[in-house]
Amino acid sequence: MTNETIQGFSISPLQHHLWRTQGPESVGSRIALLRARVQGDLDADRLRDALLELARSNEILRTVYPLLPGTHVPVQSILDEVRVAFEESTSPVEEVERRFASDPFDVKDGPLLRAALVRSGADTYFVLAQPTISADAVSLWNLVEKTCAVLRGEAPAAPTEEDEGPMQFADIAQWLHDHLESEDAEEGIAHWHAIGYGMGEIQLPLAFDRGEAVTGVGRHAEPFDAGARAALSAAAEQLGVAQSSVLFAAWSAFLARSSEQHDLIVGDLSLGRGFEGLDEALGPYGRFLPIAVHVDMGEDGTTLASLAKELDEARGLAGEHHEAFDFERAGAGGKTLLPVTFAMHAEVEPTKAGNATLTLEARSCDAEPPRIGLELDLGCADPKLVFAYAKRHLTEEDVAAMADSFVTFLAAALARPEASLAEHSMVSPAMRATLLERFALGPDTPAPGEPVHAAIFRIAAETPDAPAVGAPDGSLSYGELAERAHRIANHLIALGQGPGKFVGLHQGRSTDLVASILGTLEAGAAYLPLPPEYPAERIAFMLEDTGAEVVLSNRAHRSELPDSVRAQVICLDDCEELSAQPAEAPEPRGSLDDPAYVIFTSGSTGKPKGVPIPHRNLAHSTAARSDVYRHRVESFLLVSSFAFDSSVAGIFWTLSQGGKLMLPEDGFEQEIGQLAALFAEHGVTHTLGLPSLHKLVLESAENGQLDSLRTVIVAGESCPAELIRLHRERLPDTELYNEYGPTECTVWSTCFDCLEPFERRSVPIGRPIPRAQAYVVDAQGELAAIGCSGELLIAGAGVAPGYLGRPELTAERFTTLDLGDGTSPRVYRTGDRVRWLPSGNLEFLGRTDHQVKIRGYRIELEEIDAVLASHPDVREAVVMAREDTPGDLRLVAYAQPRAGAELDPAGLRDHLAGPLPDYMVPAHFVILPDLPLLPNGKVNRKELPAPDQATSLVRAAYVEPKTSLEKALSLIWSDVLGADRVGLDDDFFDLGGHSILATQLFARIVDLLQVRIQLRAIFDVRTLGGLANHMREEADDPALLEETASVILSALD
């Protein structure tokens, strides 16, 4: 125990808050700083003596904050010794300020006042700095005025029996502490309890947590000239409120609009000097008080006038209860800082010291640094709008964009205070030019003048022996591929197929599939992918919707076609007429504007919708790849289903460059380890797939298996930053790109080079590709400001003509955008929410509707809703995508039964499994007596409960695992699936499993149980009991396997 004795006074409630939030190690790093310009002569020695004299009469200037012995409790200890860290300097004033601001104070020992007289060239400045536990911005200027008073000979009065001299901060701190504990504070505490602190969790548009290692406060300043001051003053006078309330309202509305949050908490600087005598006192009194703000951004919503009046009243009431505010007592849910703040200081007059005049130039106080705060100090000679920001969350580039938008928004709001806040522009002329001339436009490269298949056949003529396609059924050279395609084309022509016709391709991964695609295009027709794994009902709809007259299939898949098909079915492996067709190319048919293929995507009406893509678009999309990607395609592994347009990229890019197209076996995703081996076996240089698939390949590949890769492209789902780190670690010499593009815009529209530096949690989707344009518009259809979210509109060479046979939907999604310069490009409304980053890259944020992407599959939830609602016992139904477990996005169906009817998950699943492909069948089915509704009668999706594992899954009757192996597998399955318990007869896929989870399950089993099994076994046997039996049969020593499982079981338990 120490024998040290410390005499001291209680710190104020505000000081206690600062000490608690900043910590004893950091409290001296929070610094209040002031700079005043000196005009006239000011003697350095007299200035220092004046400060020392003030320190003798003002205890706060010689107060330090030691800890009570043996505790972490600080007290105010007033030193007898008078110390001021004073210096003269000829350095640039900015350098002195940086040093003062960056050098922490020793708050336990002092001194806690720094001052400098800076003579830099012809300019002279007086600079002051104190820790924020000892001073605020007002206190610093008060200190300047008191110093000048001493220099003028107006010395502080000596204490007498009647007048004890200046009001001392220690006494006020004790009074503030006692007041907070008294009944007088109860009304104020009740006021602060009524604030809804939960809505203060504002999501700033560009904010991103860079981690604890990034510290400090940055400042970005924008001019606030005489015109702006006059506009603010006029608006305040017109509305009958304080100027600060008008600016506070504009700032709050800007934050609400840019963050798309109607309700938020904004910290408002309250000076805390309402009692007599405090206006001139030294010490820390000012703090941010939480003000609840509600902004309606509707067409007839909140105006600056209405919000300023409302907030003027709220701020006045908050000021009355300043002394009663305390985060802990206010029920702020553990909050200790307000993320967004506002501070405005009134004008102050210059002060004189002899023949010297001191004018305030700048002051700052970082006692409670927000993520972003607006400051306006009218006391400064040249006031500016200062945006203070936490460098941990925002960069100078981010804040510069926000500041530009706010200045524009403020000017518009002040000019029309009675207009809805939603109407005011946030895009300045300079930003508009940046958006339209730099960000929106992809490189302008020459448009291709021929269809892609013509270029492929030209390569075939030049290098007929070069390998073209490798597939499970064999391989073809370019010459053989061309000959096979020519025969198919001639046969289709003989059957009357040509421009404007659609030919169905009902085949698995094979050489004939590629030849069929090229042959169909050469005949002038468009190909229609019909994956054999699709439900017969869906295939029948696509054939009927396109009016396809011919389907190219084979004997292995012929029987899987629906009986209702009226089209002529040709089995390519059993067609004598085909072999009799000429092996030479037919005459060119059709034009670049004829359809090349049609891809069906999920539709909100309950039926899929077809997107026909012309040859011109396909040629553009393919040529753009050669413009963007540096390495020639030598060998491409096609992992996408040909039913999705990502396959278009691999097929045509590869063959148009003379590379080899590799098609893995159907179901390759069941053997990820073998997929990695394919890269090595075939020297694959390029591939395109889901980010989640690339992660699995990286994790499963053995050393050297991926060395041939030169370019990897990920697309189809959000790309996590962690994947970039893993890729760089495993494949440092391989390029990695993140692509984005809807089917309606021919595969891709933007692209991001993942080796570019970036700091965000999700990888950007990049910039527009050649001959493409990207625009982001807000809810009013105006260009969205940098950093603000909006809907992404795509224009340019990739945009499709529309939907097949859906003129109303085409008119809704394919429209024009008036750019205000006399041009109105035709655009596709993607429905995707994005924002421009200051770098000129786009960041994907989600959807504006209920479309989702799960494992790369684009799904319109309304299509599932419609099919589910068609069940005879369902009164109302809705499907949503939930991510109750991070990284595991699942479809969940909610159904309300009709009166007297009963529903069960198995029956609902079977109802959906007929018309919908597997990836659109929800993993969970939640039966509710009533669906929660909004006032407008629509389902309130936010109130839908998380699925109960015990009742929402399709489960077999529970059969308890008995052996150690079965019990260990049950625990592993439960962990991977997030299920409460798994019985022997439970089906992995009925419990929400899918290919990616199956790979994770496989890896866990192999790692924990040290067994050799194939991933395919999970797909084949499906049940836990079946997998346990399979493992016993495959084990060299079943008894040893059980022993191992017993050990693992003990560890897992």
C-alpha cells in the first residue's frame, strides 16, 4: 500500500464522462486548441507573465488530475506552483498547432496549459492548447480575453472578505455533482430517459470501421462566405428561430437523407453556461446533448421550415436540462458517444491588448469526437463549415464528397425553406460533371462488326488442329468443332430454323452442347438453354413461351423432357439426317440485331421471364473482355451452368481467342477436390465462378494445383474482402476480378480489379466496362451524390431490347434517363442499390425490391410467393431471404392456412418442387395463424419471426443416434447446419443443406474423424444414418473408426 496522500476535489459529471470514455492513458490526448491573429505589437514576456498571473487567480489553470491512491478514481488537485508551458516560435503556425495537438498532456502532473507567440514572416499569432478535461472552446476564448485584460492593466481583483474573486471551477464541479444527485435534476433526467437512443445508430453512407489502429480526428473545411451567412440569417429571421437551429435542421436532414434513416439522434453542442457568471468562466462546460430528429422524405414531407421550428424548441428544452444529462442515468443503452454532432459558436468581438488586437481565427475541441460532426464558428474572422471526422471511420476523400453534397443541399434548402427536403439537390455542378464525365462512362472502344461465331469459325479455319473443347464425353479440335457445328446448322436450316426462331438445347455438359450452340447461331436462330435438371413444368413453359419448334437433345436426356412438348426433338447421338448434312458452313444468315440466345430469369408474376440477347450485344460483351483482361485465354474451366449467362462469358471469350474450353462433369461441385485437380491437369489459365466456390477451391487445392491460373473472375454474389486476402496469399501472381452485370445487360456491365487497394468490407463491383455506362439515381430519379445510395441504371451496348412477349414489363424496366443536357440514354433499371465511392468505383448495397441472389442464383421472391399461394390450403404466403447465421443466406417461406385447413412443411415443399428448380425451394417453412401486416395491408416482413429449427424444416421422425460415430456425426451436422438436433433418418438437404454446406461438412468430417470418403457420398446417401453406414463400409478398420469417433465425441461434448 502506498502512503501517498492526495488532497483534491471531485471532478464534474462531464469530466467524469470524459475520463470514463477516454481512459486515463488517452484523456490527455483530447485537446482543445485556439489560434488568434495578432495585429500590432505584443511582447512575449508580458504575455507569459499575464498567463502566470491568471493561473494564480484561476485554479483550473493549475489543476491536475491524479488518481486517489489504490484506485482508478481521479480528483481535481490544485497545485500551489504556477506553471505554463510558454514558448516563442518563428515556425509556421500550422506546425506549432500540429505539435500542440499531437503531444499528449500529462494530466496527473501538468502543466495543462500550452501557449505560444508565433511570429511567422509578417504574421503573428497567439496559440493556446489545453486538455479537454480542463477547457472547452469557449473557455479558450475567455482565456484570451482575460489575458488581454491583464495586459491592458485590468488585473484580476484580489480576493476580499466580501468578494472571493473569480468563480472557481472546483466549486462549480461540486455543485454540478450535487445537483445531479438532487431532486432538482429528476425532471431533467426524465427528459433524457424519453429519448429513443436506439434510433441513433446512424449508418453514415461511406463510413467503414478501419480498426483500432487507425486513430485521430481529421478536419475538412468548406467556405462559408458572406452570401451563405446572409442566406442563413434571412431564413432564421423569416422562420423566427435561431440561426443555429436552421443550420442544425439542415445538417440533420442531410444526414437523414444521405443515410436513408428517417429517425436519428444528433448531438447538439450545448455550452452549459446558462447560470450567471459562467459565460466568462474558465473550464469545461460544453457538451453534446442528444436531440431526437424525425425527417419525412416523402413528396409532401418535412421542410426545412418545419424542422427548424421543431428543433429550435427541442434544443431550447435540452439546454434547460443540460446539467441533468448523463449517459448512464439517461438509459442510453451503454452508449457513451454520439456518432453525429453539430456545433455552432456565436460571433465574438476582437479583443485588445495595448496597441495589439487579437482576432479569433480558429478553435477546436475534440472532447467527444464523433464519426462526423459539423462545426461553424461565427466568432472566427473567416468562418468556415468544418467537418470533423474520425479517421477510423472516414477518409478525407469520403468527407470531401459529403461536404460538397451538404453545401449544395444547404444552399437549396435555404433558398426554398418551405419545399420538401426530398426535393433539394445534393449534387453540385462540379460533382455532376464528375459523375457524368468520369464515373459513368466506360472506355470508348470500337464496336465489333461481326457476330462472335464468325470469328470462332475463322479461327477454326486458321488453326483446325488446335484443341477447342474438352468435356466428359471427349474432346474436339477447332476443325472438328466447326465441322460438327456446320452439320447442325445445315440441319436446322433444313428444318426451317433461322432468324427470330429459338432452338432448345436439352443437354448436359458435352462437346455436342458447344457444337449445338455454335450451330444454332450459324443457322441464324437463337439458342434456348434447357438444363436437364430443371423441373419438366418449367421446361415446358420456356418452350411454349419462346415458341421453339426444335429441341436438340440426346438419348440420355430425351426421356426427361415433358410429354407435353410439341417441338421436334432431335437426339444428336441418334440422328442419321444430321450425319448426312454438309460439313461446310452455310451462307451467313440474319443480322447483328437478331437474337443470339435467350436466358430465362426468375419472374415476379410466378413465371420466369425470357431475356433475348442480340448478336450485337453478344459481340460487344465478348470483345470487351479482350479490352479489360490482360492475359489471353489459353484454357478456360467452365463451372457455370449454361442456363446462366455467366456461361456465355466462358464459352465465347475462350473460343474467340483460340483457347481451349474445359467442361467438368455434371455434379462437379460434389467433388471440389477433383475440381482443383482439373486446373492442374488441363493447365487452366482462366475461370469464372462464385466467390464462395473460389474460396472452396483455394482452401482445398494442394500445392501447385492452381499454378497455371492467370486470371480468376468472381461474380454472382457479393465478394467478401477476406477472399481477396486468401487469394493474394495462395495465388499472389494470379489476377482476380469482381464482375457485376444483370442478364438484361449481356453478362457484365462493371468490373473491379481486386488487386487495387481498397478498405471496405465488401469488394466494389468496379467501373463500367467498355461501351457501357452506369448511372445511380435517387428516389426522385435524379443523380445520386457520391456516397449516397440509389438505383443502378445501365446504358450502352449491352442493354437488351426487352423481355420476350412482356411489353408492359419491358416498358417498366427498360426506360430512358434525362441527363439534363439534351441527351436521354436508354437504360435498364437493375433494381440494385449501389453507391459511387469517391474512387469512382461502385459499391453494391442490396436490392430495391424483393429479388435476391443465393449461391449465384437470381431469384424473384414473388415468383415463389405466387406458386406457394396457389396451394389450395394457403390463404396468404410470403417468402424472404434471411441470414440468421452470418454467411448463410436461406430462403424462408411463411404461410397462413385457410380457415379449418392444416399445413405442414413437407406438403408445402412438395407443392413448390414441381414447378420450381431446387435452388428456389425454401429451406424453412413457417406456419403462422396470421401474417403480421402493415397499416396498408401488406405483410410486415420486419416482424416475421426467425424460423424455429424444430418445426420449420422438413424432418423425418427422430431416430436417436446410438453409436459413437453416429453421435459424432450428429453433432457435426448440427453445427454445420445450425440445427438443434439431427436424427439418423434426417436428410441433409431437407435440413437446409446445399453444395457449399456439403463441402464444409465434408471438410469437418475428414478433419475430425481422419477418414477417406468422397464428397459425393453426402449427395448420394443424404441421411445421417446412411452416411454413417457408408463410412463403416469404406473404413479399413470400423472398430478404430468408432474409437476415433468416441474421442472426438468427448472433445465436442
